[in-house]
Amino acid sequence: MASSPAEAYAAAKSRVARPRLTEFVAGLSFELDGFQRAACDALEDGHGVLVCAPTGAGKTVVGEFAVHLALAQGLKCFYTTPIKALSNQKYADLVARHGESAVGLLTGDTSVNGDAQVVVMTTEVLRNMIYAGSRHLDQLGYVVMDEVHYLADRFRGAVWEEVILQLPEHVALVSLSATVSNAEEFGDWLVTVRGDTTVVVDEHRPVPLWQHMMVGNRLLDLFVQSGAADDPTAAELRVDPDLVRQTRELDRQSSTAVWDRGRRGRQGSAPRRVGFRPPSRVTVIDRLDRDGLLPAITFVFSRNGCDAAVGQCVRSGLRLTTDDEVAEIRRIVEKHTGDLPQGDLGVLGYWEWREGLERGIAAHHAGLLPAFKETVEELFVRGLVRCVFATETLALGINMPARTVVLERLVKYNGEAHVELTPGEYTQLTGRAGRRGIDVEGHAVVVWQPGVDPERVGGLASTRTYPLRSSFRPGYNMAVNLLARLGAKRSRELLEMSFGQFQADRSVVGMARRIERNEETLAGYASSMECHLGDFAEYAALRRKVSDREKALSRQGVADRRTAAAESLRALRPGDVIAVPGGKRSGLAVVIDPGVDDDGDVRPLVVSEDRWSGRLSAADFPTPVEALGRVKLPRHVDHRSPRGRRDLASSLRNTGIQAPPPQRRRGRGNAHDDPELATLRRALRAHPCHGCADREAHARWGERYHRLDRDTEQLRQKVRATTHSLARQFDRIRALLDERGYVRAGADGENAVTEHGERLARLWGESDLLAAECLRHGVWERLTAPELAAVVSALVYESRRDNGPVPRVPAGAVSEALADTVRLWADLESDERRHRIDRTREPDLGFAWPVHRWARGESLAQVLAAAEQNGHELSAGDFVRWCRQVLDLLDQIAGVVGRSTSFGRVAVEAAAAVRRGVVAAGVA
């Protein structure tokens, strides 16, 4: 399209004003979108930027421009990502653009060209560099934080804020985030802590997303549009009423379906409801293939479900690839898995996995072997795998867009309970649909099942509320590192600047306004209750004291009477005749069983004169009960049979005992002779305001004043609890660390980090202080290499089930060291409870036996079989993942105690024993 002279002049002026962007754009094969150009303009003008845009919109172009600027200016650029897989992917992209010599990679277990001008790394690596004062920070000009919305992650989010708060001021920060509903709030915080920051928000999807529901084998649109529009976001959408009507009719039919007990003559067949059956996974994929909607990601919220889905598709004969594609798939599979031990391929399920890939079908979840997962990712991006069954972790990970996303269910297990998807989670999952530059449109498909309401699905699809909430909180390692670098005072100031405290303080603003309004109202109430005879507020306080004392005495009286009634019931014996004073069962009754249980509760079993049988309690007797006489009971009393109850009722009437008339309860109770209440009443009558003619009108204003003042004080308490909350948590951690000798308090209020604290500063992990305590007390020092690997695993491993069997652990030194470790944890947990600090997780012994056997040199098949026999079944992928976490802690320990020391050498030996076979495969 031809541009006007004015537009051409403006473009030329921009090219002159921003030569680096002009150079960068010249190397691209596409035109920049408006939001991309706005962010790049701000970056070249010297501003930091926050870019919030949907998945697949092209946010990373802004990060790549930061790399271009750093190279052009002779500065360094760090490109940080939340996970290793994303770091590997970005490293490959930047190497392809700038060459191997210019780009490095640093992750937990990989180090490639770390001195390069551009280094891709996980965010934790940059955090550790800052605390260590690394030389790699010299000449750092730009930091790109990809997926910065990870700072909301409950376990790792604090790392992002630590980096943002502690980067040198001159470093330009490029923050790339998914679409969040409070981007302006996050941007305001970045301006506060990083200086001038431009916020660029773009909610437009470059590839339109169409929403569908699959009902049976029919693929139906979820929305209908009011008015014609090519873009589904450009017109007003409403849920298709025909779809709602059809699904409700199917729901009704399913609820009235009959039970079928199976074919005649089949033994042991369980009855099943015959009605609507959702389409099989094969049917769904086949329909998408026929409609040209592949490649697709089907989200199945279960690892086993993902693997089972692949098996179903393979067994059905489904094939989505050509012969040429199969040859290319085999080449890529060999590239990623060539260094796996041949003897382990069978236990890894390699051949079944490869058969699925050759058919264009794969699973993707956290339990996969890393090499398998990386293979699936490359094949999917290349379009060779066209159907992936994945857990929701894929939505948070690497760049794997598809044409279609399928949701089998709208409920997932969150580790504690089955919960419904939130609008934010739905948006995140379906955001994978639609590949920019490939697809004209993306598609989201929800498989309908009985009970799923299209109106609710429409609400999930149309809601754009996805707020970013800080998960920042100080921990032990953070505390000692901050104290070593900044001291106590500056550390508290830094914590006050966190996004977590920023959000807390903003919530205080609203409460402060309410307090201010309440105080104005209270002043009006105080004016309305003024009395010319004296201080009516004082008089109102006396009235409340009288009322409170009367209520307290009344409650005490009720409690005393109930206690007395319970004691009297405890004295009853079988055959005693008693009178039930009121209620439906009032009248005479005979005791069959006194009903005293082990806890001391009394619930006698009785039969009444009107033939009712049941248990009574102290609540049925406002006053103590007395036996009025006795009835001789038969040896075996059958109170359940009508005849037995009739005979007992007849015996009861024949005694001639009459129920006494109901006694009137004493109205005054304890209040009559309570000296405190008498004193308060005398003071009330003696007060000048007691004789005021308008006393009751003033009292009503006084009661309003009291209620509002009470509510206002509760608000003040909330404000006090919220304000400086992180700094107070930091102070509590300092106090515990001081008690345990990790820091030493000085007279000036500052803290010096001790030798033990310096060790803690180099231990990163959820159980950092517990690891430091174990090193300090030497409970691991007499262990061999396999034994050390087994024991330290308890600090990193976390079972997927809380209610599994008690894990078996190696006897001898391992068992003793684990017992010592658990004792140290219990002592630490007690101190944490006393200081009101988040508790350290209890050591989990479930991985000790597998990693011990692996470190002793046993095969993968033997280790996994032993784990299953031990009641803690492990997939190969889980085994490798936990081994690598054990390796990380072993490497940290060796670094902390010194690799040349005897214990350090054992830690190095243990790491070498674990780092073999499938665990070492694919690690540079």
C-alpha cells in the first residue's frame, strides 16, 4: 500500500533518529507490529520496557533487539528464561542469528562460552551471579527477562524480584510477559525500582482464535456473532443458543439413561449407564485431521492419561505421517537419543515411544525423559509430530504453538483437590492455538461431556482477568546474602521496595481511605450523642460493661446448669425412673442404659411412657435430674421391638409415679449476687447522664459509635499487619539465624555474617538452612558416596502422594544419618514455629533407596523395579529429574566444604556416581 508524503517523511525521520532499529529491521523477514515498534523505539531511546502481549504475538522480537543493541554498543546482554528447555531454544535461535562465538549458555548443568557478549541463562543463574559479585556482570548493559510473569510462581517467583531489585541501575531491563490484567500496576512498580520504564500492552492476537465445542462427533461453534466480522474479536459474541439447547437435551437424556448389566451370561459384568458417550481420542484427532485442524495439542491433566492416549491412538492404527516424514523423524530421534545406553532402551519404553512418533503422535509431560521431551518438542515445531497429548506444564514452557488446542476436561487436580479451570488458566492453555505466519486462524476445542455448560465455557473464553500477584517472601539464603551485601538497614529498605510489598501497600490505600471516612462518621456520631449533663461516651461505656457482664453471667449460668445436669445423668442406673421436663419427649421415662462413653459424655438410653426409645443428653435437662423411683427391668431388654417398648411403658405406668410439675427457672441466676455487676449498676445510676430526658436517643447514637469504632479498629489492625510485613518477616528470620549462629548482631543493629552464614549463602534450595545445619553438625561426614547421595535426596525429593507407604531406606549408616537429619529438622521446625516463620518442609525419604542403588552402579531396570516394590513407583523421566536435583545439591555441598577436603571428595565422588547413563545423557 502506498504511503502518503507525510507518512513517508515520518518514517524517514524515524530511521534517522533510530539507526539501530533500522539496522535490526533490515535483517527481519517481516514488518514489525505496532507494539513491537513502540517497545523497540523506547529501548533505543534509553528506556527500560515492559511488554505484555498474548502468547505467540512476537514479544521476543523486543528481547532480540536488546541483544542487537548490546552487540552494536560493545556491551553485554543477558537473556534470562524460567526453564532450561526455553534457554536451550533461545540459545539455538541466537546462535543461528549471531554465531557461536557471540552467544553463550549457562544453566544449572550446562556451561557454554560463559564469557560471550550475549549469554542465555536461567534466572537463578543471574541471581547467583549478583550475590557472588561475578565478573560476568562487568560491562552488562541489557537484561532480558523472558516470561517475567513467572514471578507469581509460588516456589521460584522470588528470584525474579531479587534480580530486578538488585541489578545495577545503569542496566536496561526488558521485561516480557504474557497478557496480565494489572500490567499498569506492574509497570508502576518497575518505574519505582528501575526508573524510567515504558509499558507496552497489546491484547490483540495476531492470529484470531475461534472457540468450538465437540459434541459427539460434531464440531460446533461456541459463539455466534452479532453482526458480520472476519475477526471473532471484532464483533459482539454470545454463546450459540442452539448449542445450549442441544447439550441440555443430551444432559437430560443422560440423567434418565437406564442401567445395562452387560451381555447375557457374562460373569462378573458390572452394570453401566447407557447414554451419551463422549467421542474417543481417536475420533477427535481423526475429525480434526479431516477438517484440516492439525497439528493439535490435547491437554490431558494426567501424565498417565497422556501416555494412555498415545497408546490408544497407536493401537487404533492412526497414522498422520508420510514415509519421507518417518525417515526424517528417525534421524531426529537418533540425534537426541544416540547417547542413551542401549541396555536401558527397553525399560525406557523407547520402542513404543518411537513408534508413536513415527505415526505423528506423542505425549509431553514432566515425567518424560529429558531427551524424549526435547525430541518431541523439535518434531512438533517442525510439523513432523502433529498430535501431542500434554499436561498443563506445556502451556508454561517452551514455544510449541499449534493450529488447534483441545481440552478434554475443564477440571484438573492441583495436588490437593480437583478444581475447575480459572479464566486465566483457560486463556493460557488455549493461547497455544494459532501459529503466526503459518495459520490464518487458531482453534480451541472443548470436548463436551454431560454436566458441562456451554454458558460456563463461554465465560471462561471471554474473561480476560489474569492478574499478576507477587509471591515474594524472604528466605534464609536470601537473608544472609542481603546482610552480607547490604547490611540490615539497607536490606529492609530493599524488601520494602519489592513488588509484593508494593501490592500490599496499595491494598492499604483502600483501607486507609475507609478508616478516614469512618473517623469522619465517628466524629458526627460523637456530636449527636453529646449530653448537657455530662460525658455520655463514658456513660455509654458503663452501659456496655453492665450488658457484657450480664451476658457473661448468663452464659456461665447456662454452663453451670448443663454441667450439673450432666453430673446428675452420670449417677443414673438402669431401671431408674426420671421425668423429661420438656420438648416432644416430656413425661416419664425409664433408663435402659446410662450411656457413659470413654470420653465422659453421657447420653442415657431411655424408653418413655408413650413408647418412644432413644438417647437423651444434658441439653434435654435445664436442671439436674433425679430418680423418682425404679422399675425392675427384664434380663434382656429389647427396646427396638414395638412389643418390648410397649411392655416397658406399661410397667412404667403401673408404678403410679407422677411426673412433677415443670419448675420455673430462676430468672436472676448468678446476676443476683454478683458483686461486680452490683458495683457497675450503682455507678451507672450515679452517673449524671442517667437522669437525662434524651438518654435513650443518645444511647442509640452511642451504640452506632461503638460498632463503627470496633470495625475501624479492625481495619487499623489489618493495616498494621500489612504495612512493613516483609521487613518484619525478614527481622524474624534474622532473629532465628542469630540464635543459631549464622549471623551475629552488633550494637548498631546491624548483623555480621558468620562462617556458618557464609556457607548458608552458597546453598540454594527449599531446605537451605536444614542443609547448612546438617553440614554444621557433621551428620553426613562418615558416609560413603552412595550413602551421601541417598541421604541428601531427602532434602530435594518430594513424593507425588502424601499418603503412600512408609519408604524403605538402606540400613546402617544411611538410616542413622537420615534419623539425625529428621531430628535436626524437627528442632528447626520448632524454632520456626516459635518465631512465626514459614516452616521448612519435612525431609522425604522416598528417593533414598533408588538413588542409593543407582549410585552403587545398579542398572536402571533394577532401580525402577526396586522403587516400585518399595511402593514409590517412578517413571524414568522422574528418576532422571530427581537425580539431577540430587546432583545439584551434591555439587553445592562440594563447593561449600571444599572439593579438596575429605568430605568434599566424597561429595564429588557421589556426584560422579549419580552422573552416569541416562542421568548424564544430553548434559553438556
